[in-house]
Amino acid sequence: MISPDCVLDISNVFHSTAVFVEGSCLSRSEPTAVLRDVSARVHGGEVLAVLGSKGSGKRALLDVIAGRADGETRGRVSLNSSLLTPELFRRHGGYVAHRCHLLPSLTVRQTLTYATWLANLSNREARVRQTLADLALSQVANRSVNDLTRAEYRRLMLGVQLAKDPMILLLDEPTWDTDPLNTYLIVSMLWSYATRRGSIVVLTMETPRSDVLPFVSRVTLLCLGAVVYSGPTRSMLDYFTYIGFPCPQLENPLMYYLCLSTVDRRSRDRFLESNQQISVLVEKFKIEGGLYMKEAPQGPASMKDAPLGLVHKGLGRGIKPGCFSTLLALYLRGMSATFSFNKCGFGHLTARLLLLPFLIAILSVSYSHSSPVQSRIFLQTGGLIFNVLTLFCVSGIATTAILFPGFRARYYQEKREGLYGGAMFLSAYTLLSLPLSFISTMMAVGILIPILELDLSSWAYACGMLWSTYVAAEHITVAVMMIIERSMIAATTVLYVTLLSIVIASGGVRSLRNLPNWLAAVSTALPSRYASLALNQLAIDVPTFVNLPYNESIPCPGIQDLCRYPDGKTYLIERFTREGENISEVLNVDLNLLISLAFALGLVILNSVLYLLPLPARVKAKFRE
């Protein structure tokens, strides 16, 4: 049990991380010190501002506290004299990153509701109502995230964590892109939360304003990873005056001492001079600043006297939600994002349901007037199937590239909070996309029925075959987007590979009989081979293709060199089988359908496994924000 008078103590923390240096041939990593003997203390009900210029180690300090830092860390971070482990922080802490991606088509209320659901919190509705009121978001509760102003979006980012009622709240530049008024509002709201709930709030700031000074209880000044000052804000002026650096009148003390502890890079002489001055300030604080850092707070007595259970209702988050509860929350959140009545929601629904039928409808116009003669019908039908396969793959790749990055960004942020893992994320995403892609496939194949003259049984087989093609393309894109951040690059990469596989294995450009042996062996591992075989058999091995005339003037049977195909099966054998193969096994619709579905299912399982594997540090760094 954590004491109501909680104390976060950071003692002699050193942290180094690997920085990749590009060499002439290969890149190598070198350890670089980020934090050097950092100590700080903050009590419950206080706001600690970590100040420093870019590269001073502010974010690294937050990551060390939260147990997220990559690299070597020495020192101790404790909560009430107990080691603050990553698991303890996940249960009782919240972290608001510098940038936070929220699903744009959800409303503000839905965003907060699903955040509390995934955190396994009780009284979700009451928490959401209180958070909306505390952050002045009640008037936009039913507005979509995409329609929020920059300041409202920033407050909602805070609300996702505040709704969990954390004991320790870490915020990386919470006022980074806000105007002065909203900067004041955000800091005052954080101060109000800390004093009212007895929580610890630690925030970083690069350009602190003077009007936030009354809300900052303690200050830690960092420069190049070292502490220049750490202690109560009210004692900062006394300390710097004591060591010979008084703050001029009418100056913002926070900004003045931040500039004092910043390296001046405008010239070599100024760089050396400021570097020497900062070294002196760091050494002085090591010798004389210990008493300031340990100075006790002067908080209201009522806060300390309140029982812990009444102060922090969120501390019951020790038990993780069950798999079914998490999966249901993720699935319903995805459904809400897809079926929202706003621009983003309509965009999601259009991409998932209407993009594919629209592309197939445009394609069908080109093949709607084909003549049933041998000189054209076989090649036209084969060409139609080749193009249909291509469009299904393109549609699956495009839809995934458009919609998946938003869900992926939210997943990587929530994974760092320990809410769920990659397999759970992929399962929820797949459960959402599979039925919608199947509906889209049925609509698209329905457009092809008059052209290919499919009966009900053939239509069902074609739906299964093309659906497996769509799912395979979708999940290949998902796998590639695990390591490639930019969706356009990932989509282009998958598109090139997919088109190459269709050209090689579908028989639409070159017959399988004439492929070199090694290329034929490669084609057996490509799903487009089996989808193309089944679709061509469904469309061509039909009674209407028996004894077709060669053209409008030459009937068949007649000239043997022209009337090559007495029926569709003869064409399929010549085009899609190789010598020595069992024709009944190759031209087997049921078997080819099962193989295609197996490919799609295998890719789904493979992705679930891939998202469980640890990523290299260079890859993880792309998706942290």
C-alpha cells in the first residue's frame, strides 16, 4: 500500500543510450551519456517542472521514471522508498507523450470511454464525465477528434491519462503547440488535479512562461544531462542569488535561469564560456544544493489526512483485464471508428466497403461487349481474371495503407502503457476487417456475374477465392508496415512484390507450361497461382465454351490450326498445367480454394507472431510517437 503522503525520489541517475553513427560501409552504435548524476524529489500534490533546452535529457528522465528508457541506467527511482519498477508505474502511473495519435473518427467521449475500458477501470461513465468537466471538454464531448482545435486535442491527450486517476503523471511538453492562454489553462488544470487528488505531476517545458510560475511547486533545471538546480520554485531565487546569479527585476525567473543553463552555440568563444559556466553551476549544486532539493513541501494538511482509497480511486488497477474484455474493447473501438457519422468515419467505411466494387465496376465496362469466339474470348476472359486479381490485391494494399497506420500508431502507444500486446491488437483488427472485406468482395463479384455468367455455386467459389486474395494482400501489407513507418513506401513495396507474383504465377501473362523449372517451383509458393487456376476454371471450363467458332466467319471444328480449343478445359490444360502433372489435381477448384484460404490464414497467424517479437531499437524508435 502506498502512503497518502507519497514521495517520488530520483537519486543519482545515470543513463546512456546507443546512438547510431553512419560509417562509410556499415552504421555502428556508440554509447552516449544522456543523464549524468540526476537527482530530484517531488511530493504528492506537487507539480515538478523539468526545464532544459533541446537535448538536455528531459524526455530521457521521464522515460527512466516510467521504466521505458532503452540503454543502460544506473541509480535509483523510488516511490515512498520502494523501487519504482515498470510494472508498478504501469499500475499507478500515466504518461502523456510529446505527440499522441488518437483515432480521428472517434468522439471525445468515446476516446475517454475506451481508454478507461482498456485500463480495466470501474465507474467508467463517472470518470469520463469528471474528466470532461475538469478539462473543459464537456461542450465538445460529442465532437469527433478530427474536428478538435489544437488546444482541445492537447487537453484530450491529457484526459486519456487523467481519466485513469494516476498517482504519478508524466507529461512530455504538454504545452508545446498551444497559445499562451491555453498554456496557462493546461498548467493550471494539472496543478488543480495534483493538489485535489494528492498526485505527483512531472512535466517538461522548453520555453516556460512567467504566468505558470505560481502552479509549479518544484523545478529541475537540466543542461546536457546534468542538474543545475533541483528544488522548490520558491527557493530557486534564493539559491541562485546565494551563488552569485540574482535574477534581474521584471525578468521571468524560469526563463532567465533556463537561459543561464543553456549552451551558447553562436560562436566558439561563447560556446566555451557558457560551457565553463554551466560546469561551475553543476558543481556548485552538487556541493550546496542538497538541502534545497530535500526541502519539505508546505501543502494543505487535509490532503495528507485523507485516506488513500478516497484520494486515488484508480489505484485498484492492479489486475489486468481479461483477454476477452480487452479484445471486445478493441473490436468495439474499431467498429466505432469505422461507423462514425463524420468525415473520417465515412472515409473508413468507403475504403473498406466501396473502393473494391468501384474499381471492379470500372474494369467491367471494358469487358462487357466481348464476342464468344475462340480468337478472343479465351484471352479476354484470362485477361479479365488477371486484372480482377490485380485489383483485389491493389484494393487490399491501398485500404490497409490508408487505415492501418492510425490503428498502428495507437497500438504502439498503448503497448508502452502495458495495456495489451501485438497478438491482441492484430486479432481485433482482423476481426474488424474480415467481415467488411467479405461484404465488399461479394459486391464486387456480383458485378462480374453478368460478364462471366456465374451460377450461384460458382459465385460462392469466386467470392471465397478473391476474398482470400484480398486478405493475403492486406496482411502482407500489415507485415511490411511493422518495420516501415511511411505507409506510401510500404504500399509501394508490397505492390511491386504482389504484381511480380501475379505476373509469374497467375498464367495471365505467360503460361505456366512455358515457365523455366526454377520459376515454376517458385510459383507453387505464391497464392496468386491457386487463385488464378480456380478462377480461370470457374469462368472457362463451362458448356458455353464448347466448339466456339474461331471468329465471325470461320466456324469450328474446321481448320485444325485455328480451332485449337474444342472446349475450355483444353485451353486450361495447355495454359495452366505442366508436363507430368496430374491434371485432375491441378484443375481442382476445391483444392485450390482451400490452399488460397490456407495462405490467407497463415499470413494472419504469421502477423500475430511477428507482432509478439521484440523489434530492434532503430525500428522501435520510428513508432514511439
